[in-house]
Amino acid sequence: NKVIRKDTLVLVTNKCQQILLGLKKRGFGVNKWNGFGGKVEANESIEDAAKRELLEECNLECNRLEKIGILSFEFVSDPTAPQHLEIHVFHTQDVSGEVRESDEMKPKWFAIQDIPFKDMWADDPLWFPIWLKGSRFRGFFRFSGQSTITDYTLQEISKD
Ligand code: 6U4
Ligand code: NA
Ligand code: NA
């Protein structure tokens, strides 16, 4: 009986071709640059969870989210990771407020040309390019520890 934890991930971009990422300061994925997000709580919609985590982690309020993909993960040989994770990934450019560091994340804007993939989760360089060219994606990744992908599948889903 497998328990699948539902998570969110929000990628914020601006009109200057930049993306806001956060350096994870503690816990799961510590020291990696990542979008903002976390666990969906009971009695909360996935979109509400995504907005709440964005606000908690970098102080931005978001009005509209665009769903861009779903990623499923299986983590083996990592006792700190949930065994199965399903991450709902969103994009937004529609944010308000001032970016602020939190206990969990140190936020920083990067040029989209200079996304720091070598300091991110190993799946990110595989699916970011699909999003950046305007398609959606569906992926499955099996990790051994927090840095090695042992196998994966990834589909591009065009929007038309
Ligand atoms: P707490 O500390 O309980 O509030 P929470 O913020 O709910 O935790 P946490 O810290 O476990 O969640 O972080 C999960 C975040 O990491 C989600 O936004 C999804 C993201 N994430 C996890 N694995 C990932 C991966 N392989 N690739 C990726 N993002 C990943 O791009
Ligand atoms: Na989080
Ligand atoms: Na969080």
C-alpha cells in the first residue's frame, strides 16, 4: 500500500527574463536552488497549497497560477525522503509583494539563461527546457539518494 505525498512547486518569472529560485536552507533538498512549494495539507486544494507555500517561503502573493506539469518520484535508499512524491508544478508571472527571505528559503533572481542547474535537483535540467519552450510535461523519476537518477520517463505535452 503505497503512500503518495502531494507537493507543489511554483516557478516565478518576471518580464526581464528572470526566474526567482530559493536556496533551501533546511530539510529535504537542503542547499539546492529550487522553486517554492511544499506539502498539500488536508482540506486544502493543490492551488491553495501552492499559493500558501509561495507566501510562506518568499513573501510573494500570487493571483493566478498556470499548471505546467506533474512529476512523480520514487526515492530509494534515502530515509529522510518520502518514498513516493507527486509534485504539481505551476508557473506564474502574476505576483505582488516584496521578495523576502524566510527560515526555509533564500530567494534570488537568476537570468533564465543562467539557471544554476548543477546546484538543483537532477531532474530539473531535464524538464525545465520543455517548460521554457512552452509545452507541458509529465515525468517519473527514480532517485537513489538525493543526487542520482537511476531511471526516468518524461513526456512533453504540447498545449495545442
Ligand atoms: P516543511 O518543512 O514541513 O514546511 P514543506 O515545505 O512542506 O516542508 P519540503 O521542505 O519537503 O516541503 O520541500 C518540498 C519541496 O521540494 C517542494 O516544493 C517540491 C520540491 N522538490 C522535492 N523534490 C524535488 C525534485 N526532485 N525536483 C524539484 N523539486 C523538488 O524540482
Ligand atoms: Na518547501
Ligand atoms: Na514550506
